[in-house]
Amino acid sequence: KFCPNLELVDAHNTPAVDLGGKQVKPDIQIYSANCRQSGLSDMTQTEMIVEFKFAPEDDTFKDNRPGFFEHSSNTACDSLGQITLYAMAHQAAQFQTHVFLVLVFPKYARFMCWDCSGVIITEEVSFSNPSYIKFFWRF
């Protein structure tokens, strides 16, 4: 089994607890394998969130771009707002020093570590890179 200690749950159609009137519906919520969540989408028990995006313009960040790392298109700003809401909902539901979120695109992913001061974001990590697999296996 790829991640024997984790259970990946498709929760994109099951809203979690509303946060400020917003529905929080991450694509995948990852739980500990021995966790007893109260439903498909339970932020109080979530270990990590995975969000899928299919268009390159949805990427909130751009590697190898002089100046700013952030991508400033409207859809990228919407994506950044969405994943920020998910990370804040996750942190608000649990007493954690940090939370992880993975933003997945067709050819690569970005790993994010959120804490109370901000977020640390990786550059694009190709699916052919063994680090991608090692992250989940070690988590």
C-alpha cells in the first residue's frame, strides 16, 4: 500500500464546517488510518489537504519568473484565496503549529507548509521526482 498509515478521502462534494460563511470543500482530505472522522469532510481530524487544479493559469505561483514568485492572474488569485481558506479552516479546527497542503497540477505539484506567520511553498515538483512519493510515505 502506498501510504499504509493514511486514508485519502474524496471530499470535494462534501462541505466541511463553514468558516466565515464560506463552504470549505477540499478535493482530498487525508486522515490517519486509525482516525474516526465524523463524516467525509471533518477538519477536526484532517491530517493534510490536497487540491487539484487543471489549468496552468490556476497556479498561484510561477517558477523562474524575475521579480515576484506570485502569479497575478485573476484565476491564480482565486486559487490562492481558496487554498488560503482551506489552510485557515484546517488550522482553526485543530491546535496545530503547522498544516500541510498539496496543490496538484497535471504535470507537477507544490507542497505548502502553513503556520501562523505564513506559508512556505516549494517550486514545482515533477511527478517523476522521487521526493513526491517520499513526502507522502514519510508523512
